[in-house]
Amino acid sequence: MSLAAVAPELKQPSPGEPVVVFENVTIGFENKPVLNNISFTVKPGETRILLGPAGVGKSVLLKMADGLLRPDSGRIFVFGEEVSSMPEEDLFALRARIGIVFQEGALFDSLTVRDNVGYRLMQEHLPDEEIDRRVIEALRFVELEHTLDKLPSELSGGMRRRVAIARAIITKPDLILYDSPTGGLDPITSTTIIALVMKQRDVYRTSSLLVTHRLQDAFVLASHRFNREANAMEPLPEGHSDPQTSFLVLSEGRLVFDGSTHDLVHSDDPFLKEYLS
Amino acid sequence: MTQALATLDRAAKKGVSAVQQYALISGRALSNLFRRPFYGADIITQADIIGVGSIPIVILTGFFTGGVLALQSASTLAQFGAAAVTGQLVALSMIKELGPVLTSLMVSGRNASGMASELGSMMVTEQIDAMRALGTDPLKKLVMPRITATIIMLFFLTIISDAIGIMGGAAVSVFLLGQDGSQYFHTAYQSLRYPDILQGLVKPLIFGLIIATIGCYYGMTTRGGTQGVGRSTTQAVVVSSVLIIASDFVISRFMIGIFGR
């Protein structure tokens, strides 16, 4: 039986309604506050880049958006559904519309690339032929269709991250959450990953929330677009930035910036100036 | 003094929270047995790993436990002229106590640690989060099959252990102590009553539940990288072993209270 058959029907958001809404969200662990009173939105087709120093709570925020963690206070809405108070059973259905790329990929180490990428389809008991077709299609997107029968341990760090992206996009989600997709990778591999994120943004117009502490990756995303004909990214004209890409900056558990690329680079805030320098 | 009280308060709260979390994980996993989707293939895989994989150690420990029981008891019984009831002593001891307890301790050492380390590694590498994000309930997919498989397989492993233990006692009695084989089996069979069998078969069901829930609880609550996985593995074995021995006493007292033997 497919998940869709057993899942409760989800509320469809009206056009233009934000895909993700954080309302005064606060969370802490073992009596230590991590995020304090965070509010922001992600609109349809928008890519929001979440910047901040390491350990500031960026990954925690992303996991809350997927309902993997619950806030201590405040409300989180995804596709109009309040994920902060939803039972886990209902969240499973909602997550079918969300793709997530974890920090280290989080691939199942005992499953092959094919089974990792097609995991959700296998759980829905789709026919093997359809699973194979869609897995190859997703792997082709990340240019790794030759790794089908390999185990994650046989892949490089960058390849594992690309497989994780393929796993996240296989169901053509309406929202993708990227948790430091380039963390720990060399600059060339990072550029490959950023190009894939950009391809997903510009080709499929998928809403996304991307966490990173690498400024160069964030600004490449904001200042480039994906050229479908050339199958490569290319810089936007001088002084232009992607209008659908904007920034959020966290510092000491608080959201200190929420705005466009232009506003970020021209901000007079001392912390932002120091952080960006 | 105030600091000591605060430390005690924190420790007590941590303890209560751990028990609460254990109960929640175990309860939710068990209730999943009756909810769709049903992971039958995972139960069979776990039954193979936990049950079939444990047969060699269960056979070895069962055989030598029965053997040493016959060896030690025969000399003591001989002082009272009762060496002929060696079979009775071995059979009752194996079926009521040593079979279930030793088998459970062996399975605990092998599988509670395995569950804690496997699930713990998945926790620290975010594979459990990934599973949830991909729409699968890890309590249903990972924990429920382990609990079900352990309870079922420990029941049968205990029967194997009991039988092999009695055979081990027979081998020692006949080949080392020169006793009569048919007398050994006759006294063993004649002394057994249904309450003894019942006691010996109820215990592995409870012990199986303890092994799997403790192993999975420590695995699913692992924090702190590879060091955390090591800590969870050790704690799972220690806690499940202590709980097996403690609950054995409680079950024995309860059964003796009901059946009078």
C-alpha cells in the first residue's frame, strides 16, 4: 500500500502563501537556549540562505522546519500545516513534500546507492521498474548514474553529498532543506554541489532553505544563475543578484538579518560587517 | 549542601526522564506491531540475526552448564546416597533457572550490544533522522522488529538450551560418572511438572522483552559520536544483564507463590 493511500489529506496552501513560516520560535537543550524568538518566512520558489557562525543553531532550525525537532515555544508552519504541534504520523505524510540533505549526507550505510536514492519509493511499494527509472533519473541530475550498485563507503565525500541530493529530489519535493551541503568539501567539489543546488532552484523553481557557514558558496548562489543549454552556472551581470535568493543571518541564537543580497552587503551592522569581511 | 541537593535533584530528574523515555520508546514500538505498514521481512531478518546467529553460543553454554551441574551435584548427592537423582536436579535446574537465565545473558551480551551499537551509530550519523525525513517511523521499522524477533527467538533458544543442557548432564553422568543413562532420563522426566515448564517458558518472554527494549533504548538515545556509541553499547549489556537477574528473582517468587514449586 502506498503512503499516499494511508496518509491523511494535507491542506493545500493558497498560491503566494509562504511555504515556511517561523513565528517567534525558541528552542534550547539542557536548559541552554539555542535559538531565541526566530521569525521569518520562505515564499514559493524562493531560496533562503541561512548564514551564521558554527554552532549557532542553523541545523537545529532546519530540523525544526522538517518537524524532526519541536520548538519549546513559537509556531512553525510548512505548506500551511503547523508542524510544531503535528503528531509524528501526520508529519510522515507532510515530509513526502519536503526533501532534506543532511550535513554529512546521512546515507544508509548498509544500502546501495540505488536503495538509498529509491528508499522512499521502496517504502511506497512502487514497482521495481519505476523505482529504477526514477532513481536513474535522479542520479543523472547529479551525474552519478554509474554508482547505482555501490555502497556509500565506496564513494568520496562529494559523491555521497550528491547522492544525498538525488535522494532528496527523487520525489520532486516542493521544498528542499539543505544542511551545509558543502561542509567539509574541497572548493572544486563545493562548486559542483552549489551548481546542483542552483540547477534545482533555476530549473525546477523549488523553494529551499539552505544552511551554510561558507560565505563564498552563499554569494555564488546569489550572484549566478544556471544555464540549461550549457548545463553550467554562469555569473549574472555585474551588480545583479538572483531576486529569488535572499539571506538570513543568525548570531548568538537570534536572527540578526533578514533581507536581500544587496541589503546584506550594504548593511551597516557591525556584526555583519565583521562577519562578511 | 545546597549544591549537593541541586545535584541530587538533577540526577533524580534525569533518572525519571530516562525511565519515561524508555517506557515511551518501548510502548510506541510495541503498539506499532498492530499498525500498518507491517515490517514482516524485517522481523524475519532480525529473527535470523538474533535467533539463528545465537544458536552456536546457546548450544555450547547449554551443554557445558548441564555438564558442570551434573559433575558438581553428583558428588554432593552421593554423600546422601542420592546420586541417582542427578538427572532430576539437572533437569529442574536447567528448565526452571539456568536455561532461561544463561541463554538470556548470552543473547544479551551478543544482541543488546549489537542493537545499541547499530542504532547508536545510525543516531550519531543522522541516519535515524534521515529515515524519519523519508517518511519511515524508525520505531516501527527498526525497534518493533527487534523486540518481536528477540521475544520469539529467545523462547525457542531457551528450549534448545534446556534440551542441550540435559543432554550435557547426561553425557557427564554416563561417560564420566558411570551412572545409568536410562535412570538419568527417567528421574529427569518423572520430576518435571507443568508449572516447572511454564516457569521456564515464561521467563524467556520477559527476558527477551528486556534485552530488546534496553538495547534499542540505549541505541535510540545515543549522543556524542563514536564515544557515545561505545558508552551505549556497554550500558545496554550491563543494564539488561542486571535486569534479567533481578526480574528472574521476581518471576520465580511470583510463580512459586502461584504454583507452590
